[in-house]
Amino acid sequence: MKNTVIIYGSTTGTTENVAHKLAKFMGVDEKDVVDVKNIAPSQLGNYDNIIAGSSTWGSGELQDDWFDFVDGLKALDLPGKKVAIFGCGDETMGDTFCGAVATLYEAFKSTGATMVGAFDIVGYDVTSTPAEIDGTIVGLLLDEVNHPEATDLRLRKWAQLLTDEFAK
Ligand SMILES: Cc1cc2nc3c(=O)[nH]c(=O)nc-3n(C[C@H](O)[C@H](O)[C@H](O)COP(=O)(O)O)c2cc1C
């Protein structure tokens, strides 16, 4: 696989655990699983593929540690990079479910990167999420609060999808 980084922002460790599990499923080296606190947008030049994950806090907002990084992205052009987004949320929070995925998606898309990794939310009760953009769920949405049993299978399927996309 080309050079891949998994960047996560996580307050209570949920998204962090998912990031490490994803790395295992995709064969991404542990050293390339990075807390967003420890990487600057300017370092993205080292990677062909970027996987970004955030939990959602407040009311549909990014996890706190992502804010500075997302600000920094505005100054970057990343054409030729492939980017995929995942998030952890709580579907009982109504129409804010995984709102951070939408924010990260828009931020990376504005750099000119190629966005990949759209994935449906079959099996959840939620009917609307900010992560549905133009009729597509733009990343992998996980709910470790209400559906922890669903995570591994969804993550494995998404890992395979990304492995195929990144190989193109
Ligand atoms: C105060 C609070 C606000 C939250 N707000 C949202 C929200 O707006 N939308 C959502 O989908 N999940 C929301 N969640 C759920 C978290 O995103 C979820 O617990 C997640 O797994 C936390 O992941 P982390 O430990 O990686 O930060 C909220 C949780 C708390 C405690």
C-alpha cells in the first residue's frame, strides 16, 4: 500500500481505539496512527493517503483537538492525495449524529484532495446526519455508545473499501 496516515482526535479514547483497529485491519504501521495533537497540516505532504477520524461533541461539533488543524488546512492544496473520513458519535443525539465527519469532509475537500470512503449507515436507527451530503454518507459513521457490536464488521468492510481505493 502507498504511504498512509491515520489521524484521530479523541476525548475519551473511543476514536483512538477505532483508529488503531483500522490500522490493524489495513496493515498500516502503528507509527502512522497519529493523534491530531501531534501532527501539523504541513506534514501531510509525506503521505499519499490520509484517513481522518473525529468524534462529535457539543452539538454536532468537531472533537476539540481538531480545530487548529482544520484551520491550518485552509492554507493547503492537497491535489493528488486521497482522503477518507470516519467518526464516532451517538445516534440518539438526533440530527447531529457524527456531525464532525461532515466538517472534516468539507475541510479536506476544500484542499482539492480526492475524497473516498463513502459508506452507508444500514443497521442504525438514525435517519438523518450532517454527514449525508448531496445524498451520500461521506464517510464511515460508528456508534460505539449504542452499537459497539456493529463496529468490527463495519470497520473491516470499510478497511477493504479503502484498501481498494488506495490501490487505484
Ligand atoms: C457532552 C457530549 C456531547 C456529545 N455530542 C454529540 C453530538 O452532537 N453528536 C454525536 O453524534 N455524538 C455526540 N456525543 C457522543 C460522542 O461523540 C461519543 O461518545 C464518542 O464515542 C466519543 O468518542 P471519543 O472518546 O473518541 O471522543 C456527545 C457526547 C457527549 C458526552
